[in-house]
Amino acid sequence: MKKMQIFEPAMCCSTGLCGVGVDSELLRISTALNTLKKNGINVERFNLSNAPQQFVNDKTVNHFINTKGVEGLPVTVLDGEIVIAGRYPTNEEFANLLGVPETLFGGKPKAVKVTPRRSGGCGCSGGKCC
């Protein structure tokens, strides 16, 4: 199973969903991560305020911060490699990166092209349709 981690800038709480002005993007991320968790996929989420040691211990993220600064956060790490920086993954990106159906997030299923059979009839027996 793929290992995904999200390293976020410092926020007042672990999700950033506290206070009077809730950021809609943080709400979407929390919802997406809860959906993934309910379906057996755990994505670790680290906030610089609450888990600074994770930023120090992860050599890839530590190098990123030393190069780009904390202004480059959030970063999404997949199997030890930064795959998205400066923003959160979209639901479609979550699906593609983790190999799960996009419909898991309530998205519309992709259209399927149906080709009618050339049977010469409607398929009902004896020419009588039910």
C-alpha cells in the first residue's frame, strides 16, 4: 500500500478548522482524509505547530523547508517523494495517487460508452417484448 503524508504550515490546531473563519480548502482536505480513513486508507497529516519533529525527521521535507522555506508548505509526500508542493491535492489527485476510484469522494463516475448490439431485434424472445 502506498504511504501518503501531508506536511502543513503552522496552524492553531491539528486540522486548521478552529476559530470563526473556517477555510473551505482545509474543510475539503479534512473531509477527503476522513473518507479515505473510512475506506481503510490512512494518510498522515503533520502540522508544523503540533508535530515539528516530523519535519525535522523527514529528510525530504527538511531539505524542502531549508530550500524553499515554510512558505512552500503544504507538501504532499508519496512513498518518500514530494509529489505536490504549495497546495493540497485535489480529490482527483488523491484518487490517482492512491489508486482509488474518484467516486469515493462523491465525484461523478466517468462516462462509459455503450455500443448497441447488432442483433436485428430488441432481444425479446418471439418478437414479444415484456
